[in-house]
Amino acid sequence: MSGAEPVVAVLALLACVTVWLLVGRGRTEVPLHRGDVHQRLEGLVAAATRALDEPDRRRAPTLAHKGVLEGGRRVRVAFFGPAGRVRAAVSVRRDAPPLRVRLEGVLDRLRKRLVPEDIVTGDEAFDARFFLQSARPDEGAEALTNDVRRAIKKAFTRFDVDRLELGPGELAVEADADEKCAPDRWQELVELLDETATLIDIRPVHVRALGGERGLVRDEDGRTRCVYCRDGLSGDEDDLVACERCRTALHGACWEEHGGCPVFGCGGRTPERPRLRG
Ligand SMILES: [Zn+2]
Ligand SMILES: [Zn+2]
């Protein structure tokens, strides 16, 4: 028995080293608590800022933080030290269509003359500025509503994002981690992604109490939910109100509790209420 112990100890040590080499090396991952992202992201921002100041960029570490935003959306921000790049991603519904958006280059322009582009939204300025690819072009075009296009333009303009990818369950952007997308702006970038993902998750549903179509937020599995309390909603409930500004429907009590429209970035103050019957 005692003869086997050193062997076991060596094997255990080897296993630990292997795991460290495979998954842990040079990477810090701090799990975030619900709604705690803002505070915890500061750690990543500080570490990335130090790494970018490093004279030898090849030695800069790769760092990643993940957590859950206040509304329940998962977020993950990764900093690739040697490349000086940042990738920020938030969760969206799993049935979101695949979509790749990047700034249109000269080659893309030539290519478009030969082969029609995957997606044409009809928004000329948008179509001219971006190169759009999707394996499900009809659904991809449908996801690019006015509001979603506006949010995408904002990401490219305000943060110098150079690619945006929507895939099953994830919305992600990538950028050089300098100037417009320096670490001290990642917080704001995550907020914009959260806002964009909410817009992508909204689905038009007939809301009986309001007598017409309004938006309901979908969760990752595509189920429609109250944007505030996350309870399932079908549109058939009696106690629904809708925001006059973004037309998202939710429980009247949830609207009151929040004191306005809880859809990120909307700020609507006036709810549309069911007409009293009788
Ligand atoms: Zn609710
Ligand atoms: Zn609203």
C-alpha cells in the first residue's frame, strides 16, 4: 500500500499540471453575480489597461470575464493581449439566425457586383456601408429591423467595432482595444450589446388586452416572457400594458414597479393600457 502512494501523488500532480496547461494558463476567469457585472468588469478593465501599457505586447495576457446582467442576460468579455483585441458577447435566443456584419471593403464591393449579397435590407445607407452574410438570409434580413440596424450602426461608429456576429444563442462584437474601444469603454459597449440583444429577442405577438400586435421579449429558448419579471407570457393575459415608445408588452404591475419601460435604452414613460370594458 505505502509503495503506491508516491506514484499516486506524482500522477495527481501531473494531472493538475496538464489541466493548468490546457485550460488555466494565462487566463483569469471571475464568475460574476447577478447584476454585478458593472462592478466586476472593472477588474478586467484595470488588468487589460495594464497589459496594453506593457512595452512587449507579445507578453500581454489573455483575459476573460463572464457574468449575468441584471435582466438575466449572460455576458462574456475577452481581451486578447498579444493581438490587442477585445471580443464582447451577450446571450440571445437560441433560434436567432446566423448573421455576420462587417464594414464593406473594396473587395466586397467588387464581389457584390458579381454575386448578389446574401442580405439586402432596403436601407440603402446601411446596405452600402456593411457587408452582410447569413446562411438563413430571409431570417437574417427579418432580424435587421430599423431598431436593430440603428444599434449596429452605433456599435460600429461609437466603438469602432469591425465585426458583429449573431449566432444561435449569442451576439458578439470584436474590435481593436484602443481609442474608441479602449478598456474604459467596455462597460458602455456591454450596455449597447444588451440593448441590441433585447431588440433581437423581441417578437410580434397578438396582445388580446390591447387588441393588436405588440412586442414580447423571447428568452434563450424562444419562449415569450415579461421583460421585467421574466414570467412566461402568451399575449392572452388580462393584465398587460405596452410601452407607447417601443411597443413592448409586459405586466402592468411590473411597469408600475419599475416606474416606466424596463427595456434597456428605451426610457418610455407612458404605458398603453387595456380599455375598460362595459
Ligand atoms: Zn412581469
Ligand atoms: Zn419601451
